Amino acid sequence: MTTTEAPSRDAAPPQTKLPRRRSALRRRNALIGWSFILPNFIGFGFLTLLPVLILFYMAFTNWNVFGKADWVGFANFQRLMGDGSFHIAFWNTIYYSVMHIPLTIVVSLGLALLLNNKLRGVAFFRTAAFFPYITSIVAIAVVWNLLFSPDYGPINEVLRAIGISEPPGWLTSSEWAMPAVVIVSTWRDMGYYMILFLAGLQTVPRELHEAARVDGANVWERFTNVTIPSLRPTMFFVTVMLTINSFKIFDLILVMTDGGPGQSTLVLSQFIYKKGFEESQFGYASAAAVALFFLCILVTIGQFLWNKKRSA
Amino acid sequence: MTETQVLVTGGTLRKLNAPAPVGRTRSRLTVGRTLGYIALIIAAIGLLAPFFWMVMSSLKNANEVFSVPVVWVPETFVWQNYIDIWTKSNMLVWIRNTLFLAVSVTFLQVLTGSFAAYGFARMKFAGRDILFLVYIGTIAVPWQSYMIPQFILLSNLKVSNTLWSIILLQAFGAFGVFLMKQYYETIPEELSEAARLDGLSEYGIWRRIMLPLSVPAIASLTLLTFVNTWNDYLGPLIYLRNPDLWTIQLGLKSFVSNLFDTNYALLFAGLTISVVPIAIIFLLGQKYFVEGIATSGLKG
Amino acid sequence: MNRKILAAGSIAAVAALALAGCSGSSDAGESTDPDAPVTLTLSGWSIDTTPEFQTLADAFTKDHPNVKIELKEYDAAEYNTLVTADLAAGSGPDIITQKEVKYVTTFQEGGQLLDVSDVALPDGISGADSYEVDGAAYAVPYRQDSWVLFYNKALFAAAGVAEPDGSWTWEDYADAAEALTTDASKGTYLHRWQSTVQGFANAQTDTSVLDGDFSNLKDYYDNTLALQDAGDQVDFNTSTANQLTYQGEFGTQKAAMMLMGTWYTATLIAQQASGEANDFEWGIAPAPQLDEKTTGTDNTPVTFGDPTGFGINANIDSAKADAAKQFLEFAASEEGAQALAEIGITPALTNDAVVESYFAVEGAPTDDLSKFAWSTHDVLPENPTSSKTATIQGILADLHTAVMSGSTSIDDAIKTAEDRVKNEVG
């Protein structure tokens, strides 16, 4: 989306040369623009951007966190390429994201659409959807571990009752651990993204819906031709945040499975944490963090370009 | 209808000037609505079941929490856990600290975030898009990886082990900027144009047009930032070392874990107490997410 | 252009400042007056429920009244992360408690530990090797737990099974577990940590994890899985799902035996006193051995364990260094050991006097076998002191969860672990 240039209010005398007026305009816009951004940027730049830049620098060193950081060039990255655990973490992260992202978008958008009305009790349902997100992650891990218990948990009891004689091992099986984590993670996130979609749905002009209905469009057609296009900025935001958060997933897996059984739920954030804080290889961990960053950024830029093309 | 008409038409014949649909069509609507409600109730059960188990477990004895098979409702309700939390732990101090942090961080995030978002969304200047990508880029880096350099920086500023460290950490994040910018982009340019012609400065436009029109976004940003700060564990763990600075999550964790093991019933009692303020805020504030904005007066 | 260079330069400058940082305390006066008041900070965890730090601090101050020791509390679960962060920022404690041997090389290679080779250690102290790097000592042990077999005398009597007499091998242990299993309780309980299997496997076959050869693990895992399959031991998955606590399982008599570290005696005594654990007679026996060569009270049973020690912050004020070294010497001495034994901690020095103090505590077992098991053993380190240890133990932890959960066979898991060591550690 492009912004228009505000017409200059201080009426410049007609004799002023055009180029100078434009550059004065540009400078004025820049100043005003920066004045808006500065309060946030001062804090952000120093407290977030600077540590991140330091991190990037450390990826090229053999930092031991206590002050020694000798330059090693690309050695850490070469090592990552050959590191079996890094590959496992990488593909697990992709596996998790590919399952989690579409599922969460569909469910949370569906919830938002369903609950975007003034029916009685809708406030209760919205709150119910949000509860998983505000519950402590420790409680979530404990509860779901119990629910997923292969021999005694309610989930497998239900599965057995409906005829599945050998229900999955869930968190105790290396095949089913990741799907179990995805289920819990989607359950947890749907309220969060539902809220974002709810806010976005308020920008869909009612008149368009009315007009479409009068024109005879059914619910699905109205959805695809009115709602979705109006939701594009929100959809872009949700998709980008969801993607980045999925690639970065850490807390939930740490408390639920700690990467296990074996390495079946090891994800990149956890690989980074282990290498850094458990094995004290901070330079190497920084390189892995940079790798994760590039993964996120490449996908985000792709989404950014897709969004730009769509909105042009 | 006469009997003949019923037999011939199957009973669906309707006079042209008959009133709005009643009977079967109305019941079809009600059926649909009832089915919808049933689906929602099932979904709500699925969403709330784990939380329900947690609350029920907070009323059990510590060694009854994990039983085989899963016990949903305890036989005797042990309210002692809640009494213990209030009387034996420093819950009030923790709530005070957490409240202070959550409110400050949320206020600063929303203020500076929406302010900066206007600059990104409406002002055009060199390097704007790159700077914005830098913002998003920092979201793409996991916090644990730059936690140490950040800690060193804040320690050098001598704010480590004070509540300011958490405020500084969280108040200037990129998330708020990103969320508000996306929302601003849905507000039609024509409104700002008109305001500019009326002589309003950019700051005035931000205050009088953008802010009121972005209430749903502000409400959601407020809520999400509040919840994140309220439940944050690792940040306070690293920066808030003095027990009188502890937040609820920190305090609870240390209160219920001792040399022996974790008293889960006690922990769940504390966590239940911790959830209540957020649930209340959400219940009361959710109408702001769905507040319709008047876009009438503009062509769509 | 200028602005960019300026920006880049200032970033670099701040970064350099931030990291070269803070070497904490500056070098203050050169007063060597031994009686000048000194305050030392000492890092500890769960201070309320871990009395050893305060006990040692108080006992030391009694002998050295001019030295005040301030305890800095750290979260127990994230102790090493937090201490690392503090040291990196220059606000670490003067005396750094070494909670896990795995991290000693991190601190030492990072230049955070003072060379304490000149601190005198009593003869026969256990665990000092764990703190030696390149011939110099960087910390002293004050506590050395080892793994023994706890057993419930009441349940043994009820099942009519002969109590352990110090001569058990793993076959004897399995037989007893089978005989002891009833509907109400299992024969034995094994906690979920990797050390419960691997610690014995490595110590008793005299294998170091650094070799990268894990074939010695196979028999030990086979034995444990057999116990699980036979129903004599709660299986790993149930234990995980239900967050079973070892204190709960043994303390409420759900298992008749349990392999656990000696730290549990203090807990069990306290829990029996408070009523959290049932009231029953119990004892400790040497851990089951690999074969007859090391069984019996004439021989020395082989078990494993890591010491806990104190190191000194390399950036400490030179005026305080002497006092700090004196504290280290005290903590490792017989006097320190006595103070620890009286509160139920297993000190690094376990001579006869210390044994008497330990077992004089009310509620402690009084039989000779318990005293033997506690004091006479060959304790091999669970974690060898090397920078590779943490990585290798991480790989073995993954092996443990894979095998115990039943999702991978032991042979496959061993092969994977060995390949990973070659790939990741080199």
C-alpha cells in the first residue's frame, strides 16, 4: 500500500523551483516520519536491535560468553551444515510449522467468523477460546501429558471406545509426539489469533456485505469476495506472526517433551538453547540463531512480496 | 389452506402477500442456530477441559493430583491450598509487582507502538521499508539467543534486578508496531486527506482520526501485551532476583517447589488465582474487539 | 554516508564496551590484615530448603568472626544459566558453588575460576579429581553423594524376602523385585533420569562416556526394560505422564526398593518426621554390582556420583581472596564435614567420626550395612571433567528417553548415539 504525499500547507511561492520544493517536502516528511518512530525506536534500537546485532557478530566467533570471542569466519556455519542434530531440528521445525500454521489459521479464522456477532453468550465462548492462551504453560504441559497418557489417559480411552484398538502413543512415541505437540499448540494459539482476526473483521465494510447479499451472492461467495479481500492486511499480519512464532517455538516443547522421545520433537530454538546454555558453545549457538533468522526472514519476505502483489 | 391445497402442494404453498417466513423456515433457522450452539458448546468443553482439570486439581491433596485413572472432580474439596497461598506466600507482593509491570509495559507498548506505526503506515521517507523489515527481523530471532548480550547491556545500565529492566525490555517491542501498522493500512486515506485539508497536523490526525478508528486493534494489542507480560517467566527469572521484586509466576514456582518435589495442587491454586484478573479484563473488554467502526460516510 | 559510519562506529563501540565489560570488582586496597572485616558472597539455591550453605557459612563465621558470608539465592532449575549470565555481566558471586561438574570446564576455560591448588585438602577426600584441569585445581569438593539402594524393611518382612546383605548382583536385585511385587506395591522404583541406568553402567564397567563407545549400556538397559515388562517396576511412560516423584513412590511405600543418591536420606528422615512419608523402617545397602568381584562387605562396591564444590571468582578482590580460600579449606575439612553430616548431607570426607555424626541423626537407619553402604564405596564420577561432557551427556539423554519410552530399540539407539558423538563432538 502506498501512501500519498500530503500537499504542502505552507503555500510555496509559485516562483520556487520544483526540485527544491520536492526535496524540502521529502525532508519534511522524513522529519515528521522519524519523529513518530523515534520514541519507540530509541528503546527498540538499544535494547533489542543492538543485542541482536551483537548476536550476529558472535555467530562468526567462538564466543564463550565470558568475553573471549575470536573471529572464526564461517567455521560455525560450515559445522552447522554437517551437524546431524541441526538437520533434525531444522526438519522438525518445518514439520511442526507446516502442520501448525494452516490448522491454526483455519481454526482461529473460523472461530472469529463464528463469534463475530452479538448473540447471547458469545462473550462466554470468546473467553473460552482465549483461556488456553492465558493458562500457564507449566499447567498446560502437565495436563496434556496426563490426557495423552497412552494407557490411562482419557483421549486414548475415547479412541478405544470408538473402535481403535491400538491408539497412538502420543508423547511417548517418536512418531506421534510431534502431532501431539501440534494439537496442543493449536489449542493454545487459536484464541490468540482469533482475537487478531476479530479486530480485523471489524474493518470489513458492512455495506459491501449488504450490497453483495442484495446481488444474490451466497455466504461462501460473500466470504471469498468481500471478507477475505478486506481482511488482507490482518491476514498478512497473522500469517507472518504465526509463521515466525512457529519457527521459533520453544517453551511449549521444552516443558512438554524436552525434545524427546529421543530427538523427535527437537526444534531449532531448542537446539540453540542446548548448544548455548547446556553445552556452553555460544558462538555456535549464535550461528544457529542466525540460520533460524534467515529461515524466518526468507519466508517473511516471500509473504511480504505476495502481499504486495495482491494489493497492487 | 384447504385440505386439497395441502394434499396437492405438500403444504408449502404460500400466498404472495403472506408475511415473512414463519413455521418451517423459522424453525430451520432455529435448528441451524441450535446446532451452532451445540457445536460451540462442544468446542468450549474441549477448550476448557484442561483448565477445568487444573482448577479441580487445585482442590485436591498434593498426592492425589496425579492419579490413575484421571480424576475430574475430587471427592473432598481441599480449600486449604487457597488459604495457604494467600496467607503463607507473598502473593500480594507478587500481584502488585506483576500488575505494575503489566500496566506499564502495556501502556508504553501501545503508546509508542501506535505512534511509530503511524510513521510507518502514513509517512513516506527514505529507508522506511528497510527499517520496517529490520523491526520484523528482530521478531524472527529467538529471545534466548540474544538474552545474554541484552543482560550485559542492562546490567551496565545498572537496571538489572529492578523492575525497570522488565519494562525496558518489553515496552519497545516490534510486535505492537507491526500490529498497529497493519491496522492503520485498513483505514481509508481519504479520511486523512480530508483532515489535512482542514488544517490538521500529522500528530493531530494520529490522535483524532487514527486512534479512535483503531479501537479494536488497540484493544487487542492491550490485551495481548498485558497477558504476555503477566505470564512472562524467563525474563523476570533472569532480571528480578530479589524476592520482593518477584512476579506471580516466579513467586509461585519457588513457593511450591522445594528440595523435595513440586506441590502441584498448591501450584494450580496459585495459577488459578493468577488467571482470574486476566479473565475478568477479557470478559469486560472484549466488546472493544468487535466495536464496529463507522465507515459510513465514505464510499466503500 | 557520514551518518552511517558514525552509526556503525557507535554500535561497535557500545558492543565492545558491553562485552569487554565489566570485569566486576576493581582491584581495591592491598590490605593484608587478616582480621579486617570481609564480606564474601556465595551462590546457593533453594536456600530455605537447602540448609547446607547457611550451615557452612555459620560454622565458618564462628571460627573466623571477621568474615561475613552472604548467600545469593539462585533458582535451582536454572542455576547454571543464571550464574553464567551474572558472571558474564560481572556481577557474579565471590564464591561460586559448582552445582554440576559438567559446567566446571565452562567456567574454567572462561577464566572465571581462580586457581585454588594451594588450598589444603584432607586425606581421603573424595571428588577432588573432578575439579582438576591441566593439573591445577579450580574448586574444592565439600559434598559427595553416591548412589545406593534404599529398601523398605517392612515390605521385605511382609513378603518374606531376605533383606540385602551387601552381596547382591543385578540378578539378585531382579529376583528380589519380582518377589516383592504385590498388588499394592511394586518391587522397585526407578526414577526417570538418565543417571539411574547409565551411571551404574559406566561406573561398573569402568567406561568413560568420553570414549564414545556405548556398548556397555546394552545389558543395563535390557535389565531395566525386563523389570518394566515384568511389571516389577512402574514403566517410564506412566512415570512421566503422572509426574511421579521418587520421594512419593518410596515414601508412601508404593515401591519396596529404590536406587537413589544418598541425598535422599535427609529428605526421607524429614518427611517421615513431618508425616508426608509413611512411618516404616528402612535402610540403605550398597548398589547391586556387576559381578561377584565387588560384592560383599569385604570388598568395595562400585557406584557413581558427582561432587558438589566451591570455586572462587577469578575477578575477586585480592584482599578477599585469602578469606575465600580459607572458606574453601574449611568446607572440605573434617570440621565442615561434621557440620554437614549433622544436617544429613553427605560430605566429601567420610571418615569414621563423620559417619558417627551422620547416623546419630534421629530417624536415620542404625544398622551396620547402612553405615557400610554410605561410607565404603568406590565412587566413580558420573560426569568426567571435560568440555565434551555436556554434549555427550545430552546425546545420551536422548538415548535414554528413546529407549525407556519404548520408541527405539537399545541397539538402534546405541548406534545413533555413537554416530552422533562422532558427528557432533569429533
